[in-house]
Amino acid sequence: MPVINWELLMPELVIALTLLIVLVFDLFDSISKRTLEIMTMIGIGVALGTTIQMYRHGTTGTQFNEMLEVDNFSLFFNIIFLISTALVVLISTNYLGGKGRKQGPYYLLILLATLGMMLMAAGNELIIVFLGLELMSLSLYVLAGYFRESPASSEAGMKYLLLGAFASAFFLYGIALIYGGAGTTSVPAIAEAVTSPNKSPLLLAGMFLLIVGFGFKVAIVPFHQWAPDVYEGAPTTIAAFISAGPKAAGFAAFLRIFMEALPNLQVEWSGVLIVLAMLTMTVGNVIAIAQTNIKRMLAYSSVAHAGYVLIGLAAANDGGISSAMLYLLIYCVMNIGAFGAVILAKTADGESLMISDYAGLGLRKPLLAMLMSVMLLSLAGFPPTAGFIGKFYIFKSAVQAGHIWLVIIGAINTAIAAFYYLRVVVTMYMREPEEELEFSPYSSTLVIGLIIAAIGVLLIGILPSLMLGPAQNSVF
């Protein structure tokens, strides 16, 4: 029997145990949805505390014949996933209030997706990464279509499922080709096979198919077509969830596989990633300008931000990895905050999804306007917000790698993005409303979640060393 170090698996075990507890308590009709939410938050909090303790004490190692690697890299990403999940649970309570007395399956699926993300970050074997990817994806397909009575939600779930299955096939075929070329699916063993002078051409073909598979999961151009429709149709809380944790999980596996398993093919994949980064930033930002629906605008914004993270991957140095990790943490917090502000602007007739609906909110709803402005200014990269810090270190790593043109295009795209983010801020503070809308009362948990996100965005912007140091220490 293999010896299992349970301490290394504690964060995953806590999430799995929380999942089982929520599943059992959901069987009782007398248990309210608020109780299930509290149980979920306690489980996430314990898992986050455990992960931070493991990171501080340097608890690392491998499990299951080195198929799972627990290191600072995976622990840092676990922190990102758990913070994202906690924020999404906080903003979900009021949003789900009118949708039914119990929401057990909702929290179960979120926990399952989080467990899948954690497996992806720790996967030291391509099969483990694929299992984590599918566990996460299958949960998200159901969550995207969670409001079955809504045609838009059902359509979003179906589109996500069909395109996601197609992308998973590409990813799995890429794994098969790499196995054919290297004779193994273990990340360290693949790295050894790639150093051989007689490399199989299957390795190169498999590498490109992995880029396609990851490209869909993190929504990079030209594999981004699903994002606007899914973000618009899915419940807003789930759109926030999909845009944050799962994107970070995709990049976590992307970084580990390409930097640890395929470093000797860096010349080939770095060139591809540079082109994809340029396309992703430009297409995402230019199309976002034309959007009048704020969820579609944030969807194309999410595509553009994936392009910024790709700059760190394309740099392929320690600074690029650490800056990509820092950027993903910042992005998750500010993007969930932006979607939370959209929920906060809910009216008696439903959500305020048109940008014109936000006219005059600066005077009528000052707290909402302030929180929305902080998130949008951070997404645009204005100092002293965290978004500025994230972009600064991403661009710095690309300059160190000699990709000057990539940085210039990134800077131009940042200026383009500022236009459509500031358009919303101008609408809130400088435009008169076309009609008076009656907004719903604020939810206490939603406001708490947004205030935490706003504090995080401003704190990292003013004191970047709080998270920059841990990110730099987490480079494998």
C-alpha cells in the first residue's frame, strides 16, 4: 500500500468533506439555503486557512507516485481559487433569494468546480490535469444553465457544453500525441524526453493541440467565441465565477505543463503565444467598445485580460511566471467585484444590464457607483489600484525577455480599454437617467463581499509587496 501524507492533501480534503456535508444537509427540507451557504463559507474558510499555513510553513511534496505535486506554485493558486469561490458565494445569497427556498445543488457544483481547479494546479501528470479540467468543466456547464426557467441561461449552458466538449477532445488528443512522442504522460518524464536529440514530431503536434484546449478554457482568441454568449446568458454570479477561478486554473495548468514539461520547445510555443497575446488583447478590447450590454462588455474585457496574462507566459522567465500569477490573483478579485456591482444594481424588474441604465447612479446610489468605479478603474489599470500593479509587472517581464513590441501593443490596448471602462464611470456620474428605475435594497452579504474586494484592490495597489513577494517565491 502506498504511504499517503494526508497533510499535503488537507485543502482538497476539506473541500471534499464540505461538499459531502452540504450534500447530506441538502436532503433535509427543514434546512434553509442560508444554512447551506454558511456551511459552504466555513468549509472554504478552513481550506483557505489550511492552505495559507501550508504555504507559510513550506509544506511541500508529491503524492500518488508523483502524480500530484504540492508546492508553493499549487498552494498560491489554491489561495486564488478559494478567495474567488468565497467572494462568489458572498455575492450569491441575495441573487438566488427569489429562485427557490434551497440552493444545495448550486453550492455543491461550485465546490466540485473548486476541487477540480485545485487538482489542475497540483497535477504533475497530464491525466490528472485532464481529470481536474473535466471535473471543473462539467460543474460549470450545469451552473451556466442553472436557471432552467430562463431561455438565456439554458442556451448559455448548452453552448458552453457543446463547445467545451469539442475543446476537451482537442486537449485529450494532444495528451495522446504527447504520450505517443514521449512514451509517458508524467510532466518530469516528458521534460526528459523533449531533451532527446531525436524528438518525435508528435510532441510538437501534441503541444499545439494543448494550446487549443487551454485556449478555449481561458478564452483566448480565436477560441473565445463562447465567452460573450455564456457570460450574458448565465446567472451573473456564475458569469463572475467562470471569469475568475476557472480562468486562473487553466493558466495554472498552462504554466506548469509548458514551463516544466516543454521548456526545450520554448522557441516554438513562445512565438505562438506572442501572436495569440497580441490578437487576444486587440480583439477583446476593440469589440468591447461596441458593447451596450455590460455583461458582454465584461466578457470581451475578460478575453483581453487573458491576453495580458499570455504576455507573462510568452516572456517565459521567472518574472513572467510570477507576474502572471500576481495578475491572475488581482484579476479574479476585481472582476468578481465588477460582476458583484452589476448584481447590486438590480431593480424590481430584474438586472440593469444596459450601460445606459447606470446613468445618474453616482447621486442616487453612491455606494454602488463608488464600488463599480473602483473595480472598473482597476480593470483599466489606473494607479493606485491593483490593476496598475498587475500590468506594470507583466510588461516589465516582457521587456526583460526582449519582447518590446509586445509591450507596446499591450500599452496601446490598455489605452483602448480605458475608453470603455471610463464610459461606464462617466455614465454613472455625468449622465441624467432616461427613466427613473427603482433599485432593490442592498444585500448585506453582497455589500460585504464587494467591500472586501475593493479593499483588496486598493491595498495591493498601494502595497504591492504584500502579494508580489509570495508570487515570486512560488515560481517553480
